[in-house]
Amino acid sequence: MMQLAEAARRLDPWAVTNALRALAQHEEKKKTGGIAKQLRRLIPHAGQDPGQHKALKHLHERTPRLQLDDLQLDDHVRETCNELILEQLKADALAEAALAPRNRVLLTGPPGNGKTSLAEGIATALRRPFYSVSYDTLIGSHLGETGSRLQQVAHYISSCECVALLDEFETIAKERDDDDEVGEMKRIVASLLVHLEHLPPSTVIVAATNHPEMLDRATWRRFQITLELEGPDRAKLTEFFESRQRRSPRLRLDPGAAAATLDGASYADAARLCDDVERQQVLHPEQEPDDLFRRRLARWATANGNYPRRPARHQ
């Protein structure tokens, strides 16, 4: 433990890795398998294979903190995610019955309504590393370059228990019948489909897109779970503001008034309003919080008043 603490103090990643390995070996000798297994998950796999160092150039890792309970989710979305999490946590029991947990999720819906946050919430619940693929480095200009990098990424995330997010999934999974697509991109889609099918059950892949109509038709069959995250109606926005106010005691607002003003907005817009109001209330404690909220809300109505109205769903 002291070795790990000293390595963290020095911000030395190699020393941290060595300390984690030593701790895991110590716990294995004590036969505390659960703790040892969790420590092994934290050990970076890069270094075992030179190609994995290259893969890290195309992956952005961040510590997952969001809880599923922090998100406004429809009941069926929450229930499905809880089922996925349970299957992953009980993978050994499923294996004894010759079954595997589901591990491939496709999220669709308009921007700003929680697709990335949901992927992070799954990683938090599973206590696994959370990666997102960086397309600006993944997609190359030379023939075969993108396919090679995609293979490196697939190999890396397959080597560890993690949650990996493919945001803006249509970027690399575009319909192959599109006449505007060159042969190279069509080969990338074919390669991607193969990699998806060969991911181990312990690697959870979450693909997200705002443009499901652009996806290659064959990609849909590769996902065991497909969820649509819709934009909130006024009632859902009210619930969001009420929840945010409970979690932020300093925040003073009228949930109903805020929801009426932001009717048609996304959850991301609603969160930005809350952040804006709370900042102002902290910076101006001499002002009446309710008055300050009304002024900020009026400013938002003027600056952002043309939110697209959420279409009514057919019964």
C-alpha cells in the first residue's frame, strides 16, 4: 500500500502499475479472489504488446463517476441497463449454464439527451475502465491505415474488462450502399463488423449515434441491445429540475417555470441552465436567489427561445 501511495504521489504510472501487480499477488496468496480480480482489472495492459501502446493513441480514458441514478431515463431504458449490468456481474453463473452476458449496445436519439452519460453510468456500475474512441487519430488518409488502427483498438479493448464508447458511430459504420463512400471506407465497415462479433463478453461496447438512418444495415444485427434515448417533454424536464435541485442544495429555481421556458430543449440544455443559475447564485450571495433565477431564466428565453418542439408520439 505504501508503494502505491508513493507512486501516486510522484505521479509515476509505471510505479503505480508495479504496485498494483504486487497488491494483486498479495491478495491472491491470501485467496481473496474478488479483491485480487478487481486489482488486476486496474492494471494497464499496455506494455505486454507493442501494438497496444499504439492503440492508446486512439482511446481516451476517463474515470467514470456518473451514476445511473443521476440520469433521467425512461423506465424501459433503466430496466434494460440494469439487466445488462447484472448479466456482466454474474457472468460466471451464466458461463456455468453455457451462456454469455450481453455486451453490445447501440444508443440512438437526438444530441444532448444522455447517450454518453449512459455509457459512463454503465462503466461506473461495473467499476471498469471507461474508454472513448478518438476518431481524429483513428481515421487516416493512407490506404489501410484506418483499418490497421481499428484492429489495434479492437485488440486492446478485447484484452481487458472495460466499457468502450463509439460515439458518432455513423462516422465509421456508414451505409456501404452509399455511392459517395469510397472502397476504403467500405472495407473499414466490413472489418468493424467482424471485430464487433469477436469481442469477448467481458468487453462492453456502447455505440451511439444521432443519425441512425446513416448506419449500415448490417451493423444493427451486431448489437444485442438497441435503445432510443428521446428528448424530454415538459413533465420530464420538470422531473430533471426537481432532481437537480435535490442534489444541489445551493440551487434555487422553479422547476415548472424552467421546464416551460425550455420546452423542447435537451437534457444537456437543462443542465447548462442549472449550472448557469447556480454559478450566479454563488457569485452573488447578496441577491435574492429567486429574483436572480427569474432574471437568468428570462435571459435564456431571449437567447435560446427557439427550441425544437418534441414531436408527439403516435399511440
